[in-house]
Amino acid sequence: MILVVGATGQLGTAIVRRLAGANQTVRAFVRNGSNYKHLEGPGVELAFGDLRDAASVDAACKGVDVVMATATAILPHGSYSFKAVDGNGYQTLIDASKKHNVKQFILVSVPVTPEDKKVPAFNYRRITEERLKASGLNYTIFQSSLFMDTWFAFIGSTIPGRGTEAPTIKRQFWFLKMFLGMVGNMIEGMNMALIAGSAGTRHAFVTTDNVADFMVESINHPKAQKAVFQIGGPEILNWEQVVSTYGSVLGRRIKPLYAPNGVFRVARLIFAPFSEAASNILGLNWLVGYDTPYGTRELASIFGVKLTTAEQFLKNKSSLPA
């Protein structure tokens, strides 16, 4: 039995699809009131609960061999907070996994930067990583570079969300809706892209599907025992190259506009007293100013993952209905 925590999200949904398609027994941990209907179907058992509710976490972990954890409070719902979900909630999940003798705990995490402690999403992932390492559990941690599905949308495009189940960029969080409402169609509508940071910042941009591939292929893999991997796509691109790829796919010149990282560093402090989640999103835009030039081709070969380039991703998405 494989438990997917965060199953209603874009990455969690992609993982559930792969496991069910491979005839694995899947238990999807979902909240009452969340959008989980798309997960209903053969091979998928729904376990209702909440990371803030220890009893439901304990029940979900019974009889489980593998835990795959993608849940986060980055885009919060109601009273969710990073401390409650990414902090206490993950400690509860680790404790329940130990109690029920889970054989492997697979976690998707974030890149390492010098400023991790200043942005909740990064700080709590580092804390969870250390707790996992100290737990005695067999863990597999994937520190992923930037997701194309999210960050290619944040620079001003609706294309990355096309044809996607449970897309992250369409989550109903007020700040995300406001931000994408302002920049969401700049590339297609105005031939401009808004970049956080400088043109030369380099990332191994990766698709959500490829991250799901790595996580699924790591189940029981001998190289994935008590291991931490930095993963990304097949190319290391700077933002100028990303914008150029957009232009090539769309057949027109896209002009990049650059917002200095300092703008986001200061803005997150302004929003912090009013909205932890809004401040966190601004903090993420600040931290993408740090390179994540992960060489992943050898690792992809080890796990049997066929990596998708930025051009392939954008061509495929742009061919789908808007």
C-alpha cells in the first residue's frame, strides 16, 4: 500500500495517476471539502483527514509500505499555516510512519539557498529533511529545481496550465489570483515577460510530471535508500533563454522585464504581518534569484526517467486548448 499525502495537488495527482496506472495499491490522503473527485476511480482508496489531525494521520498510515509526501501550506486553505502543516503536521506524519513501520518515506523538497530560514516554505522543508534523517526511517528526499508548470506561468503566461489536472496556478488563494490576474497573460497578450531577478540566473527547470516520475521510480530502488537527490530537467537555462524559448515556440519576439530580487525581499517583509502565505510567495520570488544548476541526466538514467526540455514542454502545452 502506498500513501500519497497531498494527493489533490498537481504533483500529488500526477503521482496517483502513475501508481494507479501501474496497478499499485494507492491510498490518497485528502481533506473533506477539498477537490478530490478527480481522484476517485479504480485502484485509488480515499483516506479523509488532515495533517493537523493526528488521529486521521495515524489511521491513514496503517498498513502502508510507502509514504509519498507532497503536501504543503504554500497555498493555504482557511486556518492552515506553515507551522501547523509543514511543521507540526509533518512531524505527526513521520511519527505515524515510524509507528506503523513504513518501509520508505519519499519527500519532495526545495532547493538549498543561503536564505532558507527566512522563507517559511524553505525553512520548514529543511526542518522536515533533518527530522526524517534523524527518524530512523528509510527516506528518499528530492530537492527539486523550479517547476516549469509554475514558474513559466509566473513570468506571465497561461500556457503552462493547459491540459493539467489540479494545476497549482489555478488554486483559489487570493494573493495568487491577484498576482496572476496582473501578469497572467503578458506573454501571449503583450509579448512581454516579467522576470524576478536577473537575466543570468540559471535553473535546471523541471516539469511536474518528471518530478512525479522520479518519486514513483524511487520506490524500493536500491539507490534511493536513505538518500538525498537534487533533481531538475535536462537543461540548465537562464531566464533570457527561457524567454527566447517562449518566443521561438510562439513565433514572435518576447521582451523580458526584470524586477530586482530586492523588490521581493522587501515586499515579503511588508506583507508578513498581514499574510504569511502572501509573504511566502514573495519570498519564493526572492529565492529564485539563487541558481539551481543541477545536472540530472545521469540520475534520470539511473531511475529510468525521460526528461522533458523547456521547448518540448511549451510546444506541447501551447498545442492544447486555452
